[in-house]
Amino acid sequence: MTHHVQARTYGLLLRNMGFDTSRLFYAIVTADPEARHDKELKRKVLDAIIKNGPKENVLSVQNAEIHFHRFKETDAEKDLDWAIEFWKNNRNAILTNNPNKCKNCEYRVKCERSIHKELSSS
């Protein structure tokens, strides 16, 4: 979800800067952290994006997945409103399954999920 919020927010920024986002698509690549510097993987991802064209899809490439999505302003605005509600203290934090997000969370000691308890004890 977080990656979509970020990508959709970038779409809103592009729209607000005057770009035509009516046909905008974005791609989110998920891969092992070790693949970060894999130039061959980067080339394959770019090739897959070019071949896929503007359509929703999920493609597997080497040790990664590419998720293609059409940018929808209404979804992006809802996501941004949802995120801002937290920062304005209008809603509580929502539990996550991503342990990296818990490292700096002020609630990690009180959290009841075992994944968070493991982090707080290490």
C-alpha cells in the first residue's frame, strides 16, 4: 500500500506541475535488496516496461516483479488524505507487517504482534 501511496502522490505532483496525467501509468518493482545494483535486472525491467506498454499488469522478471498501474487521480487524492489524517493526528497508526517500518515507531514496545515484539527485544 505504501508504495502505491508514494507513486500516486508523485502523479498528483506531476498533475499539479501542469503535466497531462490522463494517460499516466506507473510501475512498481519489487525485488530482493541484493538486486539493487544488478544492472542486468535493471535492463530487463526497462525492457519489460517498454514491451508491456500502457496497461495494467504484473510481470515476473528474473528475481523481481513489476506491477503496472494506471494513475487515477481520485485514488491518489484518497491516499493522500488518508496519509495526512495520520500526520494531523486525526487517526491512529495502523499495524504493519513490514518490520522495517517498526524500527523507529514509538508504539513498537507496546505492540502486540509477535513480529514487533521480536524487534523490540533485539
